[in-house]
Amino acid sequence: GQIWMALDQLWQITGQEGQVTFFIANKDYAPIEVSGWNFKSHHILLKELDEIIATKKASGLIMYGLLMAIALLAIFDTQVLSIFRRQKEIGTYIALGMTRWQVVGLFTVEGSMYSLLATLVGSLYGLPLLLYIASMGIAMPTASQDMGVSVPERIFPVYGFLLILTTVVLVVISSTIVSFLPARKIAKMNPVDALKGKIQ
């Protein structure tokens, strides 16, 4: 009787008569269906918040794509300038017995090394920053408290090994492809003109 009186007072305060929040689980912490109760999972209760997160992910991917395109364009320009200014060096390699495609491979590997160097340099300031955010968390706006379920004031991101590995591999592969595109021009160069430093 006291429980129903307490519920009745709660309903009068909240204006949500016939609704309560109660969690019943077995030893595996799986929800148990109770007759007469309408079970709503956290996926239903946090639907609006999940939609906001999905929207943020889409905008984040667009920003990621733009930054990636700028970085790849910088690598492409660097390779073009490098090939233009090192024609005598390319001619020397060919004169010493290297095939044109071996020289193309050499410049492609050199370009891919830029991405590995960038990964190492970026990790010097990126890892401390990500670890700081993971330990301090990200503050949630007060509007998130109106989602129908309790949301903490701060959420803590988790950086999975697969996410980090996929990002590094994607950057290295993209940089290698972009480095190869201007390096193909070496296969069409005349070794004699390259040795003389003539513009081709």
C-alpha cells in the first residue's frame, strides 16, 4: 500500500500517471519481460540522442574527407615539384642501370614515407591530446538531460585498436596512390634530356 501511495504522489508530481521506471534483470543483466509492463530499451529512450550522434558522424566524415583531400593534394604537389627539380638525378639513376619503373617505384616509396613520417609526428601531439580527452571526458549540453533517461554530464570516448589501425592504413595507402600518379611521368622521360636537366 505504501508503494502505491508513493507512486500516486510521484504521478501527481510528474503528470505521468501509470508510468514508472523500473529495471528487472537476471544474473546475466538481461531484461526480463514482466506481464502488464511495457518494456522500453535504452535504444528507444535514447533514440533522439542517437539521431544527433548519427548526424554529427555524417558531418564529421565530410570534414575528415576535406582534410584528407587537402593533405593528399599537398603530397601530390610535393611529388610533382620533386620530379621537376630532380630530373638530373632521375637521369643519373637510369644511366646507372635502373629501369624507368624502378625509378617510379623509388619515388612512390619516397612519397609513401611522407605519410609514415606524418603519422609519427602527428602521434607526438595527438596521443597526449586523445588520452587527455579520454580521461577528462566531453561535457554534454544540458539539453541532453531531456531525452527521457539519465545522461551523465560527461561522456568518455573509447579509441579502439581497429579504428586506429584502419585510419593509419587508409592514410598510407592513399598517400602511396597519390605519390604514384605524378611519378608515372618518369617512365616517359628521355634519360639524355633528364641528365642535361632539360624541362620535359
